[in-house]
Amino acid sequence: MVFASSGLRFIPMHNGALKIKDRSYVLELMKDIFFGIPPFSEEEFEEVYQTLQNKTVLLRIIGFTRSTKKNFLHEELHKIQDIPTLIIWGKQDTVTPPFIGEEIKIHLPNAELHYLDECGHVPTYEKPRECGEIIERFLTTS
């Protein structure tokens, strides 16, 4: 299963370098990741904000982001081209745009691609019920 997969295309964050001390910047990052108004309570936002203040966590996030810039997976997709694959993508994903799902599907002819409307970069969080239904159908028919 593929969910808005990193490593298939590098899309730079349009806001530049991380300014994690700035609460409004963190909120804007969350708005980039999730469709519409972020579905977070103040407590959940605070947890995300505090997590980003942890230097070790932040360095891991930066390292992961940089690795997606240089480690594209396109040349690896042929290894699973005969395996039934489920791709679920948010139609409003601005981090890894929906056209990348189409690119993956080209490399995986046995893939099933589903776009979820009113959904950003994290379909399993934003649309858990819909994802679950799609996954269940896929697993029972594949």
C-alpha cells in the first residue's frame, strides 16, 4: 500500500527553512499538510509544537526530508510491478501532489489508485474510515 509516498518526488516546502519556534509557522505547516482547517485541538497542536522543539526529533525530520530529495524510488518500483498494490492519495495533497500517484501507477500496472476528496497529505489520519473501507475491499479482492 502506498500513501502519499515520499521518495518518489521531491517537492520543496514553499515556506523555506523550518522556523519551528514560531507557532504561526508551525500552524501554517500543518495547513500545508492537512486539507482545510487542521483537525487538531489546542492540546494536539501543542503536542506537535513541543515535539518539533526537540532537537533530536527535528534533526530526524530534516534528515528524512533530505533523504527524499536524493533517494528517488522510481528505479525500484519495477521490483514490485507484478504485485497487487493499493495507492491511496489525498486530492488536495500539496506536499506530494496527486499527479505523483499517477506516476506511480504508470510504474505499477497492477496498482489500484484511489483519490480521496477534501484530503491532504495524510489520508489515513484525515479520512480513516474511507481508507479502512478501501483497504478492506482491496484485501478481500486481491
